[in-house]
Amino acid sequence: MSSSAPAATLKREIGVVGVIATILNIVIGSGLFVIPGVLGALGTWSVAVIVVCALVMGAVTLSLAEASSRVPAAGGMYGVVRVSLGVVPAAVAGGMIWLSGTLAAAGVLAAAIDQVTPFVSVVSGGVPRAAVLVSLCAAFGLVSHLGARSSARANLVSTLLKLTPLVLVVLLAPTVPAAATVPTPTPALGDAAPLLIIGIYLFAGVESATLMNGEVRDPHRTLPLGYFGALALYAGMAIAVQLAAMHLLGGQLAGARAPLVDGSAAIGSWLPPILALGGVVSMSGCALGLVVAMPRLLYALAQDGLLPSPLGALHPERRTPSLAIVVQTVLIASLAVVGQFGPLAVGASLASMVVYVLGGAAVLKLRRAGIGERGAVSWRITPVAAVVAIVASTAIIVTAQREALVGLAACCVVFGGYAWWRARATRVVQAA
């Protein structure tokens, strides 16, 4: 696959701010609203966990940034791996991004509605609930169809809305007395390891945002700036939110299911409802970002012959993959309505780690082969960062439960086996 073939047919309309907004809108789901309570078991060490995870994701981001700068193709990391490692690894990467992104979009959308049901009981189930979910998905699909510029603006608005309540908590927390704390001893490695994994998941999702690479202006410059800008903003916000939660709840932070909502009551009775609404907006915004991004993967796969060719067709005026948008939107809406995919979502959360491993290997191969060097960024530290990304992601994968590992391996075999079969069938037809 040529690294410029798919991108030549798409409108490159997204700038640095659009890339940052797209990444933040996808990465910030419900994590920042609930994970402070999970990490609270570590006390003051929870901030150190976030810093370590940010450094690990910094290595991942550096690898993805250089790889995307060298191969700024539609389909993001799928395109990068396709050019560097071949069709079978690319299909595994693409399949993992699609699986995790589809399940995540449906899951956070259904969870957002669940947060509303205590206040609007009519949407708790049945036809009303399904109607709301389908309507939201249809609206998000329309945004995706309108084009990259409209999608970037929607992601920016959503990001600003979900950041507003978080910024309020961070700024107002120091204005009230600190809650009583409980001394926390230095955690044992065995106790901290599971929380490190949760911390990594807090940062996961950038691989889905790379699906928009084929619609980014001046990608050699814009993508690295956007990736690192998003990581810096997100890491800073994650640390600030954790510190605010520790200040507000102290020893009660550990295990709190809604730490920001609970802790904000000390600031004022007006703030908890805003935080609760912010969580709903945050989850809905994450679904929006994924509904916008995921059809670009179907488009890239169809362009390479791995999916039916109609999915690779573009709207004549908007130059967006209209049929791919419809198919992906209907699928996400259907899963959200059914809502019986929780066990799959747990296993699919490891899919991001597979993509990071392949992304690290891809950038090493691109550098060694000199692919996409003209105009692309190239940092001396990239090989080290790529190795860190590969080792850290692999370590997270092997700590998963056996059932999750079996499911992950099965998905890799299915996605890779299908690509091998399609490639073999194509060669046979061409030879005939």
C-alpha cells in the first residue's frame, strides 16, 4: 500500500488544535472522574503512579508520532504497520483498534445513559432507552459525515465541555480545608502493579485518534505537535485532578466510586450536580470521538481490499466514507442498545497494548528501511522509546488473566488469518 494513496482522496482539514481535541475527546471518558478513587489506595504514591504511566505513554506517543509522521495515512496505525511490517500484522493492529474502539464507544454511550436514569427514569429501559441511544449515534454519525473540519470542531466543543468541571474542581479545591489523611506506607510491587495497569489504561486511546491521520493538514509537523500537546495537557490534568481529590477526601478517597462528585460537596452544594453532568458529557464525548474516527479504519481496510470495496467509497462532495460511517454507526448503536458485551470489553481493553507493541516495532522498521524520511520528524531517542513501549505493553499483556489472554490470542489469529487468506486469494486471482 502506498502511504499516500488513501490520504490523497480525503480532505486534509485538521490542524494542531483539532488533533489535540480529537485525542483528548477520545482519551477522556469516565477515567478522570472515577480512577482517583481506585488509585487512592496508594495515598500520596498515587501521583507517582500517574507520573510513571505518563512517562510510559510518552514513549508510546513518541513512537506513534514519528511513525505517523512518516506514514500519515488513513487508518492511523493500521496504515503505518501495513507499510512497515506487512498486511498480516497490519490486519491484527487494525482489528484490535476496531474491536476496542467499537466496544468502548458502545460501552461509554450505554454508561452515559445509565448515569442519567436516576434523574430521568423514562430512559431506564425499553423503547425510550433504545431511542435515545440510536438518536445520539445518528447525531454523531452525521457529524462524522459532514467532514473532518466539522468533526474537529465537535471534538473541540466536547473537550472544552468535559474539561470545564474538572478545571473547576482543581481551581476551587485549595479554597477549602484539606480533609484528614491516612499515612500510606511504601506499596509493595505486587500491590502497585495492578494499579499501574489501571493507570496505563487511563492514558489509552490515542491509537483510535490516529485513524484521522489521513485528514490532517501538514501531517509531518501537525501530528507530532498534536500528539505531544494532548499528552502534556492530559498528564497535567490527571495529576491535578488526583491532587484535588486527595485534598478533598483525604483518607476517604480509597475506594470512592465517584470521588470528584463526593469531594466537591465540600466546596459547595452547587458543584456535585455539575460534576455528575460533566461525567455524562465526558462519556458521550468519548463516544462521539470514536464514532467519528472508527469509519476511517473501515475505509482504509476497504481501500486495501480487506473489506468490501463499497466501504472504501467517498461522498462526492464531503469526501467522507459515507457507507462506512453508516455501517459503523449502526453497529455501535446496536451494541449500546443490547448492552451485553461487558466481558468482551474487559478483554478488548488489552487490544491497545497489542497496537502499541506493533507500533513500536513498526517505527523501528521504518527507520531501518528509511521509509517516509522526507519531511518527517526523526528523533535520536525514538528507538529507545520504541523499545520501552514494546516492553511495557508486553508486560501489561502478560499480567492479564488467562481467559483474557486466550481471547486476545484468538482475535489475533482471526484477524491475521483473515488477512493472510485474503492476500493469498488475491494473488491466486491475479495469477489466473
